[in-house]
Amino acid sequence: MSRINPRLPFSLLLIAVIAATTACVDPGGRDTAAPAGPLRVVATTGMIADTAARIVGEHGTVNGLMGPGVDPHLYKASESDVRLLSDADLILYNGLFLEGKIGDILVKLARSRPVVAVSELIPEEMRREPPEFQGHYDPHIWFDVSLWIQTLGPVTDALVELRPEHEASFRSHADQLRAELEQLDSWVQGRIQEIPEEHRVMVTAHDAFGYFGERYGIEVVGIQGISTLAEAGLQDVQRVVDLVVERGISALFVESSVPRRTVEAVVAAARERGHEVMIGGELFSDAMGAAGTEEGTYPGMVRHNVNTVVDALTGNTGAPDHDS
Ligand SMILES: [Zn+2]
């Protein structure tokens, strides 16, 4: 059999995933053979895993497939990842074409357990649909904390359906997390306001920060597009160099899950034109930091990114780590 064409059939596959997901979370749509005992949840990205772990609490374990530095746009499941997925009681993924290369695996797994896109309840009018992303929505919803809060509902509901006896616990954990994230959202708004308006431009390796820019009022420019599947070309670099020089931008940002070379190329080319610009720090865009560090949690990753951007764009670099 020939392999599937990577373009159109993938969209169809994703539709199939969504359909399968809907069927799986439909009450009464599944048999009740789910094994009792601690839940085994597997999430694709670290952000989803951290969020789900907070809601599951002591009633199960959550494994994240994509560790620090892993680019979800390019991620392919290894053999051990497939084993982990096959043993899971519940699989959580971002959706909106973020995990573009594991759509077929998710379709297969959805036949025997719930496979839930955490983005499924985000209303269409709140989804960004950038023209350059070929009719797909922007998947980077975790950068708008108020949007990320909307993923708590589908995660909680999926857990409740599997373990109704723990419903009160799951819902109470979700309420606590929601309150924490609402505070975080306000904190981000306040910190971005500290950047003088004319300096509120964030240049990053790829176009991950569109939701962030819209929510918190900062212009965002990615050298690569929404997905890292397409490499940045010379034209992309030139376009950003022109912008950096013309606007007098003083700092650009690298991302932990994307090679630094395109950002470094912009810095070098801008300097050649006599414009001094520096790398303002590393952002955790599509992957979190190491487990056990502040950046290894979803709220910590948001705080790290915001502190890095605000410090660099206000000229306050080299400052010690912030408490939020
Ligand atoms: Zn991305």
C-alpha cells in the first residue's frame, strides 16, 4: 500500500479524529469496560500533560510524550511512545493540526479509548485563521491564558466519564487551577503594559505567538510561519531584517524547540547594516522547560516567557530571575 499523501488526506484524517473523539466522549457511546484503578493518561505536549496532571491529582498518572526541546509540528511517535499510547486509558492532544504527523495513530487509538482534543470547545470565532496557514487554525492556543482555561472543561469531563466516583475531586482541582490561571492572565496583561508602546514588538523564530499578541497587545513577528514544517527562506530572513532595522528593534527571541540559526541570521544581517540588535533570551514556545524547573510547568513557562520579553524590550536584561 502506498503511504498517504501528506496534504489533503491529513485534513481528512483530522476530521476522522474529531469525529472519533466526539463519539468517544458521548455519554453512553462506549462500553463500560474501562479498568478500575489509577487512570493512565497520556498527553502529547508538556502543557497539556501539566494541566491534566493538576486535574487528575492523586487519581492517576499523566505522561507527556513531548519533552523539553521537542517540536510538536515535527514530532513522530517513537516505538516506546506508541506503547505508552496503547496502554493509556485516555489520550489528550492539542488538535488544530499542531501534532500534524501523528493524526493516523490517533485515529487508530480512538477506536479503543477516548482520544480528546483539548482545543475542541474553543469557539470558531476565537480561533485565529492566518491566511498563510492554508485554511487551518493557529494551534498555539496556550499562549493566551484565557483560551487555555477553556481546555480545562474537556479534560475534566473526559476524566469524570472514566472515573465518575472522583468527579468532585477532579472538578475541585480544575476550579483551583482555573482561579490560578485567571490571576496569571491578569499578571501577563500588567507586565506587557510595562513595555513602552513603541517597543511592543516581539520577533521570534516561528509564528507561535499570534494568540499572545492579540490577547496582550503586542505585535508579533515570526521568521518562520505558523508551522515549522516549512523552513525559513532567505526572503523570510530579509523581510524580518528590514523590519528590525526600520523599526529600530533592539532584541529578538530564540525558542527552545526551534533551531536558533534563523534568528542568528537576522541578528548578523542587521548588524551588517549597522543596526545593533541582540538575542533577548530563550522562550519556551511549543515545548516546556525541564521537569522540576519553574519552566517545566505551564504557569511557570508563561511567567518565564513574559519576564524574558518584558526585561529585554525594556532594556532590563541580565536581571536576576523574577518572582511573579
Ligand atoms: Zn509552533
